[in-house]
Amino acid sequence: MIPSEALAKSRLSYLTLHKEYEAFSKVIATSNYLLSLSSVVGVEALNILLSMHPIVVIRTKNTQVKRYCCIGGIRSYLVAKSVLNHHDEVPILVLPRARKEDVSLMIYTDLLLSPLLNSVRHLSDIGCIFEQIGPDGIKNILTKGNQSKEALAKKMGCAKNSIFRPKQGGSQMLNEEAGRK
């Protein structure tokens, strides 16, 4: 459950991208899909998008006005920025205290892992995520986030073995990796 003090509204002009997004933001902003979305999305549809994929922010340091830095929900942020006036308010989710490692993990998860998870239609498809990321990628996510396999599976809402086992007929490398354990 999200604490109510974490939910807030902010003017779009008070939001900026975290510096780690800068390398990726041009790629995301220029994608045909995002540009086509922003031309047809209305305010009502944007509100639905923001409720499903909130803009996650941290407060910037040493400012008298409450300004925030976007660390999650970059796609929602970019669509909101293209649809709304910069003085309009958008709902945000404020993380009160975040370590530098947590911010980096949040950004990379938002850019790389979220699209994979959102494309899952059936629990049996979660094995495809393993194939896409690979065993080293999963270990990297777990190590950076200091999570166990059980904790990650619980957050994804599925069984541990459905994430970490490739689907039948998976690549030879993954089957060899599983055989070594």
C-alpha cells in the first residue's frame, strides 16, 4: 500500500528528468509509438495512464520551491509533457528518501524491465522474461536490489519457478545454465 503522504500533485514545469535518463530520453521521446500516442491522448485518457503508470519522483535538493526529479514512469511523464500545458498539475508519487543505488535500480527497471512485465499475458509467458534478460541479467537485478528470488516473484505476483525457468524449447545456453545448478 502506498502511504498517502507519498501521493501529491505538482505542476509539470516543476518536474525534470533524473540525469541518468538523459542518455535514454531522446530514444524514448523520438519513438514513433510515443509520438503517435501523444497526438491522440486526451486529458481523460492521460489520467487513466497516470493512475496505472504513475510518475515516480524524488525531491531535488536545495530548492525553495518544491521541485522534483522523475525517476520512474518516464513514458507517462513524456506523454503528459506533450499533452498538457507546463502549468497543469499531474499526480506524482514522491519517494521521501532514496539511496543513490535505489534510484539507479528504479530507473533501469523502469526503462528495461517494465515493458517486458507489461507485455506478459499469461503466467506461462513469464519464462520468456528469463529468456530475454538471461540468467546474468536476473542475478544483476537481484544483486542491485538486494532481493531474493522469492521477493522478486512475490512482487511480480507469481511463483518463483515460473520466473527463473525458461519455457520449454528455450535456448540451449539457458538450459545448460539451469543444468549446472
